[in-house]
Amino acid sequence: MTKAAEPPTPLRPKRKCPECGKPSDRATFPFCSPRCKAVDLNRWLSGSYVIPGPSVDQTGEGEES
């Protein structure tokens, strides 16, 4: 009696799309579609997402006395 072949293990677990919540697609991971991927990129490029950092002092920047 031969042993049945086991199905291959998926490379990554399916996750919810960060934009719409549908299951992610392998080609556009972690998004479900190219549209959701483009929406996220647009938010980064338009400045909707901001990574906090130290405040920049506008007076005396770049000047040394």
C-alpha cells in the first residue's frame, strides 16, 4: 500500500487586506487586488500616513555660529 501525497504547505497564511478586509491574494500580498494596493500607495504619497519623528525647529536650522 502506497502512502498518499500530502498537499503542499502554503507559503504564507491568507490574511485580511488592510484596505477592505477581503482575503489577500498571492500576487498582490498583503492586499487582495491591485486596486487596494494602489489606494494604499496613494495614501502614502499624499501624506495621509505619517511616521512620527522628532519635531524640527524652524529657527536656526542649518546655521552654526
